[in-house]
Amino acid sequence: MKLSNLIGFVVLLIIASACKNKSTTKSSINNRSVYFDKASMDTTVNPGDNFFLYASGNWIKHTDIPATEATWGSFYTLANDNQKNIKQLVEALSSKNNTTGSPQQMVNDLYVSGMDTIGIEI
């Protein structure tokens, strides 16, 4: 019984330390990120009539969906930008003379082997 009381006490201490109130200064409050973009909203639409247009009407009006895509959004642009950046990094590594066994050489070897479509098909 004493062991279970000790375990319970330790758990309470951990919870209490995790819930410690951290002081926030005015500068940290002013420097926080904005997580909700109101610019995409169309406030001319009554939310009770059409909430979808109210919540994202301006985004729909001002965003061109590429003809090659069936759907579009911020995560698609993020993914496309990341793929372009990774490709540039890997191609920059492949243009250099890397030392054998280095992480740069291993990334280059993986990239070259993946781009060898004829070798993959054999």
C-alpha cells in the first residue's frame, strides 16, 4: 500500500511541476504568431446563410488553382516548394566532389541511384 501511495505522490509532483505558471512579459505576448488569417474571410456574406463562403470567400476569389491540380491549398504550395528546395539541395551536392563515405556522398549516391530509371527497370 505504501508503494502505491509513493507512486501517486510522485505522479502528483510531476503533474504539478508541468502545470507551473510561466510568467509572460508584454513583449512575448506582442511577438506571438498569428494562427488565424482573417484576410481569407468574406465578411460581406452572412455566416448563417453560407458559412463556407464566409470563412474562405476571399481566398476563393483571389486564388488561381493550377490547371494541373484537382485541389489546391496552402499545404499543396508548401509541399511543392519543399520538393523544389530539396531538389536544388541534392543537385547542388551532386555537382561537388564529395569525400567517399561522407553524408554528402551518401545523399548523392542515393539521388543518382533513384534517378537511374533504366537501372531500376532491369
